[in-house]
Amino acid sequence: MLKIRLLWSLIVIAMLIGVPLSGCGGQASPPADTATDKLLVAASIIPLADFTRQVGGDRVQVELLVPPGASPHTYELTPAQLQVLSKARVLVLNDVGLEFWADDAVSAANNPDLIVVDTSQGLTILGGDAGESSGNPHIWLDPINAIHQVEKIRDALIQADPDGAEVYRANAERYIGELKALDQEIRNRVATFSSKKFIAFHPAWVYFAQRYGLEQAAVIETTPGKEPSPAEIAEIVKTARAIGAKAIFAEPQFSPKAAEVIAAESGAEVLFLNPLGEPPDFSYLDTMRYNVGEMEKALK
Ligand SMILES: [Zn+2]
């Protein structure tokens, strides 16, 4: 509690004296010019950046690579972000092919001190759709998988900064407790759903569905960013009618046009799920609660 209050005081002071705060603005923040004694950690996507902040606390400076509003399936790193990798001590990756740029970026960074963490290592990977030869990458949307990713991040931070080991362990333990509570809350809420079948925008929810006994009945874009053909749309409309879908899910990182067409044709409404982060604070816990709330509207 004291730590949270202290953090807020620091944020307020920073705002008063006009220190720019890095973090969740629209753009990825540029690399800091001034030397900092914080551990510089780059994280590919919003949930991993949040996990890293939760575990690292004020010992780390986290640079988010794929900015809010962008899709990790299509986003290319900027030259400034490549520079961050040349200075960072840790690079937190989801892997399972999500960071298609990672190999090139790491070799371009030419940074022998960089510890690259594959947070998927050790998890059971589900099969992928078109364009996902390594498997389906959306592991973080299952909070039990997220716990595993948090543990991987904790271990990498300890490796990079052994002096902070106690802090990282304590922070990770506290946050894992919150993830377990989230898991229990989702179980309780999904138990009240009258329908278990949903139509997803892209195949982001298969781990979530498997964990909580839901079923992805159809997907609008099997390759994210590639809109469905009229024949595919007709097929999804058929499925939507067959399962009595009250809602078709779109996602803020992609155009909702195809979802709108399918919803209009099948008499459903369009709702938004957010696999990455929900403004304004982009916290994983809040985003997952938001998503379950949207699913409740469609499936309860
Ligand atoms: Zn995705």
C-alpha cells in the first residue's frame, strides 16, 4: 500500500515538474538519452510489459515495443526501438512466432549482454491457423499461462539483476496471487454463461476457451489483417445463426467491417474483445475483466 502511494506521489511530482513519463501513450517511447540506474527491459506486447512492470517495480524501466492500437501480427519495429534493444539488458518475448522480427532485431542490436526470454517455453502450444506455423501464439489470454510467463520474467530479471532478487520474488508472488484470483473469478463468471460457443475476430481466444470450457465456433480472420471472402462471410453467418449468437466479436486492433457485416446478416450486435490491453491503463487484470464482461453480454 505504502509503495503504491509512493508511486503515485512520484507520478504527481513528475507531472508537476513536467518530467515526461514513459509508458502507455499512443506511441512507443523513444530511448532515454540520460543514463538511468534502472534495469532497461524491452517487452514485445502490452501484457508482457505489464507483467514486467508488476515484477520489476521501480527497479526496471520497461520499453513497450508493439504500441497500443497496433497488432503484433503486423507491427514492424522502428529504428529507435532497434536502438533500445542495443542498450537493453532483457528482451521479454511471447514467442510461438508472434515476434516475427525477433531474430533479425536481436542480431542487429549486437548486444552481447541482452538476455532474451521466451516466456512460452515449457507451455503446451496449441495448433495455429493459416500463417501460424509455430502454433497459436495467444498463450497470455489464459491467466494460468500468464502465471508461467510471469515466472519466466521473474527469473530473467533475477539473472540480469541479482541484487533485486528478493524484490522480484516478492513482487512476482503478489502478482501471481492476483492472477490466481482472476482465474477463479473467470471460472465463477463463465459458469453462469448459458451459451459456450462464440465467434471470434481472430484466433486469439483458443487458450482462454480451452481453460474455461468455451468453444470458438468460428473465426472471422484466420490470418489477422486479411479480410474474409464473401463465401467465408456466408459460412460464418450460417454458424452465427446456428449457435444463436447474440454478438459477433471485433477487436480494436483491426477494422470491424467484416464483423459488422456478419452481425447485420445474423441479427447479432458487434462487441469488442481486446486481447492486448484496454485503455486507459492497459493493465492485464483490468483488460481480462473487461473481456469477460463483454463475453457475459454475448453468452450469459
Ligand atoms: Zn493475435
